[in-house]
Amino acid sequence: MRFAIPVLATALMLGTGALSMAEETGSLGSELKNEMGSTASEANGAVQAEQEPMRDNFKAKKDQVKDEMKAKREQIKSDMKAKRDALKAERQEMKKAAKAKKANAKKNAKEAAESMAPSSH
């Protein structure tokens, strides 16, 4: 029995030690989990803080490109209107010239017909 008591005491001590080690490991795991969550939260905050200026910069560039494209469209529209107007004026001039040519040909034909007709004098 003398031998059983120290063995029992040793077993109890080892069991309690293992139990306290398990508790320490659990609390260490909990601390690590909290620390990782905190680090992840900080990293997430840092990433979001970096993304805001990038997002604003991208939006500004997008707006600038949109404005440039609008200006180009307006310029092209204006150029095309000027070309259309020039073509319209050219067509009007061609019509005038054709009308004058037709009137001149008619006049010449009338004069030629009169000159060929016998005179009654």
C-alpha cells in the first residue's frame, strides 16, 4: 500500500497537470484566434483605406475620359455639319449653274430658230 499511494499521487498530479496544460492550450488558442482576428481586421481596414483613393482616382479618370469623348463627339458632329453645309452649298451652286446653262441653251436655240426662219421683208 505504501507503493500505491505515491503512484496514486503521481497519477493525480500528472492528470491535473495534463488538465491544466489543456486549459492553457485552450486559452492560448483563444488568444491566438483573437490576435488573428484583430490582425485581419487591421489588414482589412488598411486595404479599404488604400482602396478609397484608388477608387476615387479611377472615378476621376473615368469622368475625364468620358468628358474627352463627349468633346470629341461634339467636335466630330460640328465638323460633319460643316461638311454637310459645304456640300449643300456646292450642290446649290451646281443647280444654279445647270439652270443658267439650260436657260442659255434655250436662248441660243430660240435665236438660232429665229435666224433660220424666212424674213418677211
